[in-house]
Amino acid sequence: MKWFATRGHAVTGVDRSVEAIHAVAGVGEAVLTDIENNPWPLMNGERIRQFSAVVVTNYLWRPLFPVIVQSVAPGGVLIYETFSQGNETVGKPSNPEFLLRPAELLQSLATMRIIGFEEGFLEDPPRFVQRIVTARPDLDGSADEPPARYPL
């Protein structure tokens, strides 16, 4: 949040950690909630709020994939990076529930236009991750086209 805010972007963050929310006090909108056990907090009445960019890091709760996709406005981007299988050999998280299966982000975000995707091992700190950058098609009819796939 701080990185984007210092570059002039309005930011909204969600976390269940009081410490994390206090760390971004005054940076933008910060919502303290447990999104795994409570209703999605970013709503406009009955509709999910949409953003021109959504960034998810070091977090995986598979039931939220559809909500995250719906949170990206038409023409907006989603940047997602989190831990994948193999990470249990180098540290935490090690629970398979919190580790992506091979190419899982590609499969879970197949309705989006894939701009770039990586998966593998990073050394500093040691971890296995998947990263993806996607775009939601505009409302100009391009939503009917199949998503393009571009390697990084």
C-alpha cells in the first residue's frame, strides 16, 4: 500500500492483523477483517467494489478467487504472487492448503487475459512461488475473445 500511495495512487488494503492495519494508518483505506470467516468487506451495496488494480501477495484462500476476479474493474489488472508446492521443503507455509498446485493461478484465472506468468524457486529468501499478471477485458466486446497468453 505504501509503495503505491507514494506514487499518487488511492489505495485500499484488507488484513486480519491489527499490526498490519496500524502499519498503514493514514496511507489509505485500511480494513481490519478476517476475509475467510466474514463477508467480503469491499462492497457497494449488493455489488463487489471494483478497482483498477488489485494486488495479492503471500496469501491463498481458494474460495476467494471469484471475488478477487470480480474486484478487478473492466480494463483493470490483477497482480498475484504467493507460495506454491515445493515451499514445504524450504520453510513456511508448508501446509498444502496454502500452497498453489502447478499452474494453479493460470487455471484459476483463466477468464482473465494473461499478461505474464512465472512459477519456480526464488533464492532470497528461499521460497517456491507462482506469479501472475492479468487484465480483465474491457466492456467494449473484447470479453468475448479468448484470453491471450504471453510469457514473461
